[in-house]
Amino acid sequence: MSQTTTEKIITLEQNEVADFSSRNEAKLNEVERQFNARIVLRGNVLKIIGASEDVERAAAMISEIRDVQRKGGELSQQEFKQAVRHASHRTRPGGAATGGEGYDRPLSELFLDGIAVPLKRRRLSPITAGQKRYIEEIRNKDIVFGIGPAGTGKTYLAVAMAVSALMAGKVSRIILCRPAVEAGEKLGFLPGDLKEKLDPYVRPLYDALYEMMDAEKIRQALDTGVIEIAPLAFMRGRTLNNSFVILDEGQNTSPEQMKMFLTRLGFESKAVVTGDVTQIDLPRGTVSGLVHVQKVLSSIEGIGFTFFDEQDVVRHDLVMKIVRAYEQHDNSGGKGH
């Protein structure tokens, strides 16, 4: 039985027209694709055409985007697309949410929740429900695990929260570490000084830092120890007070290494562990510390776990499709074949 086609008219302010004009055709195409409704713009009149439920949901989403923009949260094309996807996974009347926890939140809770870092761009805000949960966990808990596929912002947002805490005087230093799996943690056999040995493993951490801080300030912070980048093996025997500590690529730790890292945490400190359990590079038969720790610590108060999925991917659109394709392949029993 076919649904009756309806339409809804939205009158835009003159300064809003450009965001929905033909110059931003990709934005309108995203609305049409996610809500199964046709969008027509004539002058400052936006017309939404489609099944009644789809039209109402698309109109509500556009209203929220306008509210974000009126409050100063001008959206880039990527952010606009993420906003549309977020809204399209809302709970339908009488049904279940298709996007999981957090998709019932208004868009303003995402895009106006800024992280205070001296970015070279306008601001840094969560742009998916998963990212929003993640930064809230980091704010409210002292140990947080961010687990999920590539491109979900796990490392980037953790570094942003660390820089923000340092700038606000909440911590006195940032410590960034990764397991150097390919070198078996035996960095002495690699050519060059310690920095040169580590660079291939910590490059993503440097990339995030250089987006948030001036290069000269980073050099000074590294020289004075305010920012420290080290292999995981160098954490053994230390007590890390008043620090924001990030362990990246946590899936490549053993359970013993994960325990060693977590027990370094001292007073007035936070630790964030990131990783993707579908990309474990450990020798065959070695249990991942990131898999093991979920079974051991998931019920302890004060420790948070945020699980990202393909809906949280904020890289190229194809990355989301790649992640979904691999998940479907693995779930069908084809892993490794």
C-alpha cells in the first residue's frame, strides 16, 4: 500500500539560503538520500516532498541545523553530512533507534560542545553520537577506553582533550605512548637516536598535536618534558602524577602490558586508551590486552568504555563503506579468507 505524498514549506532567512543553494548541492543530496525525500529550493523557500513521516523528520533535522547555525555553529560540508546522518538515525515514532545510544540528542549538543584548544580552524566539536559520548566519558572518568574502527576520531579527540586540560592547568604534562609492535619493543636495534626510532610509531600523535598547537610551542614542550612521547616499554616502573596519559593502538598490547600501563596512573591524572580490535598486529596466538581488559574492568566504577562503529567514521565516505564491508565479511564467518 503506497503512502500519500505530502510537502512541507520552510521559509529561510536570507543569510541561510546559501547553505541550501545549488552551490551546496551535495548537502541537499545528502538530505534526500538519508530521508528519502525530495528537496526543492526556490528563492528563500525550501520545499520538502515525500511520505509524511520522511518529510516531518527531514523538516525537523533542517530546523535543528538552522538552530545550530543561528547560535554560531556554522557547519562545514562534512559536519553537515554528519548532522544529517545523525538525525536520520533518530528513533522513529513507535519504533527503535537505528543508530544506537545517543541519537536522540539534539544536534546542538554535538556541534556546540566545543573542546577548548588553540586550533588553526574555527573550533573542535564532536560530530557524531559516539564522539559525544567519548568526550563526556573523558571529562567525567579518570580511565577511558575508546574502541572502534579507523577514522572515528579516537586518537584525535583524546589528544584534543589532553591539550585542553594542559592549557587549562588541569594537568602539568601530556604523555603519549604506543606499543612499537613491529620492533618488538627492542628499539635499540633500530638506527638513529630515540626520537628517530620512535617517529614511525607515533606519527599520528604528532599529526594531531600539530593541528592544535604552534610548532615552536610543541618543540619547547617536548624539550622541557611538558609533552612526552615514548614507547610503551618506557612506562614500566613509573608513577604518573598530574598527567594526561594516552595509550594509542592499545589492541597491540598484551594483557601484561595493558596492566602495567594502567597501574602507572598517579594522583590528579587521566588515562585514555584507544584501539581497534579488528586490527591486531600481535603474533598469532597472543591475546590482545584491549580485548582482555574489557572482560576484567568493564564493571569498575570510574572506568569508561566508548565503542565506536561505522556511523562514527568521519573520514572519506568510502571509509565508512569499507569498515561496514569488513564487518559484514567477518560476521559471515569469512575472517581471514
